[in-house]
Amino acid sequence: MQPVSYSIPQRILHWGMALLIFFNLIFADGMEHWHHLVKRGQPVTPDDLASANIHAYVGFAILLLAVVRIGLRLVQGAPQPPSAEPALLRMAAKLTHGLLYVLLFAMPVSGAAAYYFNIGSAGDLHADVLKAVLWLLLAAHLGGALLHQFYWKTDVMARMTRGV
Ligand code: HEM
Ligand code: HEM
């Protein structure tokens, strides 16, 4: 039997993680400043390091919660896509969700490789490629949610918020 809604822990994880991800996407300046200093061989103050560490620890929290979230999904499942959704867009939603899950791991891992092991290519992947892909996927994800809410008028938004 598939559930009709996401469970309360799944919903809390979805929105809590969204906050943490947007925090790291929007407020990455501490980490960027640290990276800039290290690249130029300039001294790093304890304050610079603390700001960079906030980014790193928030990223690790995302990684840890992603493991919990996937575990919960395996145990509790997820609701069926609504029948109002055209087959092609249903596949697009599935692909977007899958890639978002991949990025919940790829972002922290590539960031850690750059931060702790000084791997420049991992930093480029993290800060250029994966960051851009994440923003694109989030735009598509938000677009999908809006389409469901206002065009197809399904209960997709409700099952990730108040529950149905
Ligand atoms: C960083 C931000 C976000 C990430 C990483 C994210 C990720 C995900 C993932 C992976 C799923 C699939 C859940 C599953 O079936 O296992 C999902 C579902 C969902 N998300 Fe997000 N999301 C984010 C932000 C948002 C925002 C801003 C909205 C809407 C305003 C939203 C609305 C929804 C809805 C309505 C669902 C349920 C979709 C369905 O039942 O088919 N999400 N999200
Ligand atoms: C989902 C989690 C994460 C997100 C969304 C994220 C996001 C970002 C963003 C937006 C930037 C700035 C890119 C730019 O415009 O220049 C950045 C840079 C960086 N982040 Fe993360 N990050 C995450 C996790 C981590 C973790 C866990 C670490 C380290 C342990 C880390 C280390 C770095 C480093 C070293 C940079 C600078 C890389 C460079 O400029 O080459 N990040 N991150």
C-alpha cells in the first residue's frame, strides 16, 4: 500500500533541509572568502576559519539528514504521482527528484574534498557545475509545485505541507 501523503517526519525533513540548502546556497561568502585567501597564500584568521566552518558543518548536516531521509523513504514510501499529471512531466518530476537526491550527497562530498584535501577540481565542480545544476533543478522543482497547485489543482503541495 502506498501512502497518500508524506509522513510528518518526511515533511519536517523536506522543509528543514530546504532551509539548510538555501542557507548554504545564498550565504556561501564566508567559505568563498576563505577559499580566496588560501588560493592567494594569504593568512587566514580564526574568524575567517569560523565562517568557513559554518558552511562546512551546515553541509555535513545536510549529508547526514539525506541519509536519514532516504532511509525513511525506503521504509515509509512516497505517494503516487497524481493522475492529472501528463506522463512526460511525471517522468521529468521523477528525474528531478532523483537528481536532487544525488546532489544532496555530491555537494557535501565535493565541498569536503576541496576544503579538507585541497582538490581544486572538486572545488570547481562544487562551486561552478553542481551549484548551477542545483539552482536549475530547484527552479524546475518550484515550477512543478506551482503547476500542480494552480494549473492542475492537485493536492501535491498539501501532501508535503499540511498532509491530506
Ligand atoms: C533545497 C530545496 C529543496 C529540495 C532539495 C527538495 C527536494 C525534494 C525531493 C527530493 C522530493 C521528492 C520526495 C520523494 O518522493 O522522496 C521533493 C518533493 C516535494 N517538494 Fe521539494 N525540495 C526543495 C524545495 C521545495 C520547494 C521550495 C517547494 C515548493 C514551494 C517544494 C515542494 C515539494 C513538493 C510539493 C513535493 C512533493 C512532490 C510529490 O509528491 O510528487 N520543494 N522535494
Ligand atoms: C548541500 C551542501 C552545500 C551547498 C548547497 C554548498 C554551496 C556552496 C556555494 C553556493 C558555494 C559558492 C560558490 C560560488 O559562487 O563561488 C560553495 C563554495 C564552497 N563550498 Fe560549499 N556547499 C555545500 C556543502 C559544502 C561542504 C560540506 C563543504 C566542506 C566541507 C563545502 C566547501 C566549499 C568550498 C571549499 C567552497 C569554495 C570552493 C571554490 O570556490 O572553489 N561546501 N558552496
